Amino acid sequence: MPTPPLAGGTAGPAALRPLVETVLAALHDGAARRGGPLPAGGPDTVTSRTRSATHPLIPNRGTGAEHALRSLVTALAEGAADPAHPHCAAHLHTPPLALAAAADLAASALNPSMDSWDQAPAASAIEADLTTALAAEVYPHAPAPDAVITSGGTEANQLALLLARERHGPVQTVCAANAHHSVARAAWLLGLPEPVVVPAPTGTMDPAALDQALTELHRPLLVVATAGTTDTGEIDPLDAIADLCTTHGAELHIDAAYGGPLLLSPTHRPLVQGLERAHSVTLDLHKLGWQPASAGILAVPDRHHLDPLHHLAPYLNADDDTEAGLPDLLGRSLRTTRRPDALKIAVTLQALGRDGLADLIDRTVASAHHLADLVTKTPTLDLYDRPTISTVLFRPTGTDDHTVATVRRTLLNRGHAVLGRAHADGRLWLKATLLNPHTTPGELQTLLDLVTATTTGLLAQPPTPPHPATTTAQPASPEAAPTPPASPEPTITPAHPTPHPTTAPTHLAPHEATPHHHPTEGDTPR
Ligand SMILES: Cc1ncc(COP(=O)(O)O)c(C=O)c1O
């Protein structure tokens, strides 16, 4: 086999072009074969189909670029949970913009590594300007705001706790019950005391409980508030929390991984009023920013707050190189080799401008409000609350938590919809996290129709024992995996009779057990 061509240099683009064509064709074919938001059949079926299409992964004699790209990318796309499909809405799992994915190709081809200037001369300049500009969005009145790019909200939260510890010693973190799990993990990782958790009885941090906790606890204290919670998308009362931090001499970090980009929408910016009062802010543009992962950010009001990240490794940032004017990049992250994630973000922001980003945000929030309206108008569904950002919690009326969980898994196993689950108000809810700005009202209605029809179908099933395939132990070899039935769900008995009659839409019979979801006009992936 000839030595494979490289992606960079003047010859790289010509070598890449046919390969990219192959990738694009495979993406198309895989999505068409899937025909829905995720593959039907559940984990065993998908794993076994993926394996048979892709093995052996390490053959003795290579199959060549065309074959490998075609088989693996087709399998990847066929087996994807594709957030570009309007019914794939479980998590803060964004459908990336095509232009951001295209920019990421350039990052892969040139492979700048952000740990030293001699590996990333232009990329480091773009990153420096972008981080300064994003920090100024968060801290418009600070004299020298700055930000670092992270692998996501988890790393940004870790850095926030690390920087607080470096400023003050072993800080006691105080967060609410709605905080992301990465806050407690960061405390654990950094050898800090376990966070004190104050209640969030209505979904957001209770300021009175925070006041009491801050009165009782010993300093140094770091309060972590959330702007856009994972479960409900609610935003803690940021100004009230900042006031309490000032009163008690505590520092404040705001995890705005989800809600932070609202800053870019003049309509919704007031929701995150108070963000600039934090000592650090987490943002994730691979959530409400439509970037392929990873695109996390930690912003601080003063670039010197990042000084503790400074680190000397003479092969990357020797003192004399730095004195001679080579930018020292090592202190911009705890990682060493690092992708130029700033590129796709910069391309997106420049291409769309403030107006374009605001439009995407506004459309997405409007879509969530529309879904909430539709739930309210559906007598067989209950709405948890009006959305704050783009998360809508709802559940079939009069059912128990087991039924809610079973409806979710049935939709997943049939390949019909990807909805999340969240506990709120002492009950389990289906969670739709809308991030697709192309989703239409008709597609939202179809999503609700799928939920009601699935619920009706499950409740109507006679109480037969589960299929043996769902109860047997894992097969010894993946090749021997039995194909589970298309509807491998246990039957459920209603805890309370459904108070409203449910109507199954005519296009989906309640007992329909389709191994493949056939796309209709209303749910074409984009
Ligand atoms: C509020 C919040 N913070 C942090 C994170 C972690 O972000 P990442 O998955 O980018 O590490 C999430 C993830 O959903 C989140 O919802």
C-alpha cells in the first residue's frame, strides 16, 4: 500500500477532497438508513449491527481509505442519535451548525496544538482574541477580562474551583441541590471539602437557605450558582445570590454552561442579569452555541485570576523564548496538546454575527414555549412549568414514574424519539431539551403524538411476562447476541386509571412495533 497522503500542505486539500466526498456520502446514506432520530432496536441490536458492519477494526491487511471511511462512517451515522433530528431532544446535546463542522475540518487538517506558539502561530492569535472578546461579553465593565477554552462545562467548573482554591486555600463550596454533578466531582478531585448543598425546593437555589448556610459556615467560601440547570433549565436568582456573597465575604462562581449564551440575545439577556458579578463563569458553546464538542469556556473578570495556571515546561515555554516575545500558551489550560476549538467558534460568530446568534437563540426559546403550549393543550399530558430557556418537562397524565420511564425507553428502543428524564417536584418527568432552531411546530406536535400513542399502547398491553430475550444474561459473544423484539418493554399497569381518554394518532397504531422508523415529511433530519 502506498504511504497515505497527509491532510496539510498544498497537497493536502487535493488528497482530502475525494475522502471528504466519501465521508459526506456515507453520512447521507447512514442517516437515510436510520430514518429517524436514533437507530431502532435498543443497545444489543445496534451494537451487533454496528459490529458486523465494522469488524475487524484492526485487520492484518488494511482495507484502504475509501472502504474504511465508507463502512465506519456509514455505521456511525446509521447508529447515531442525531441531534439534527427534531425528535432527538434528550440532553444538552446540540445539533452542530454545518459551518462549525466545516471549520473543524480545517482544525483537523492543520492540527495546531495550543500548548506552544511554535505549533499554533495563527491559531493562538485567533484564540487569544476570541477569548478576550467572549470574556468582554460576560464582563463588559471589567478592565481586563479574560477566558480560557475548556473541553466543556465539567473542566470549566473544575478550573473555577481550582482558581478559588489557589486564591484562598481549601475553600468550602456551597451549591444548591440543582447544581451539576461536576461541581461535587471537582471538589473531590481537588481535595476540597464536599460541597454543602442548600435546597432548591422550586428548582432554583433558595436564597434564605443560602443566607443561613453562609452565616454558619467558616470561610473561605465559594458559592456555585447555576444559570440554566441540567434538569429544568431554570436560572438561580443570580443578583440575590451575588448580594449574599458580598454580605458574607464569599466568592461566587456561576455555572452558565447552558444559559450563558443568552447574553448574546437582547431579548433574553435579562434572564442572566447578574452574571458579571461572579468571580468566574462557565459557558458551553457546545450547548446553546451549536458547536461540535468541545467548546467550553471559563471566563474571569481579571486576566491575573488565571495566573495560577502558569506552568514551566522548558520544551514548550522556556523563559528566554518568552522573554524574546514567543507567547506562553501553557498557562491557558491544564491540558498540554489541545485542539484549536476557538476556530469553529470564531467562524460561527463572524459568519452569523450578533444578530444571527440572537436569532438562533430566540427561535430555540420560542420553540420550547410552543412545545409547552402544545402540552398544555393536550389533556393527556401534564406540563411541569413554563420553560425558562429551552427545556420542557412533561408527563402522561395520571401515570406513575415507572410508566414515564417505560415510555421513554420504548421510544428509544423503537427509534422513535430521544427524550430525557428528570426528577422534579418529587416525580419523574419526560424532558425535551430543545436546541434545534429548525424544529417546526408540526414536528413538536408529532413528538407529543408519539408520546401519547406510546403511553396508550403500553397501558393497553395485557400483563404478559416479559420476553425471555429481555431477561436472559448477556450473551457470551456479541455475534451470538439474540435480536431483541422490536418492542422489548415490560408491560405496565396503570397506577391510577388515566383520567382523560387518550387518542392515538391515526398514523401510529398503539401496538405498532416497527423495527425502523420511516421518516415522514414532518421529521426529516436536517
Ligand atoms: C449546568 C451544567 N454544567 C456543566 C455541565 C457539564 O458540561 P460538559 O458536558 O460540557 O462537561 C452540564 C452538562 O450538561 C450542565 O448541564
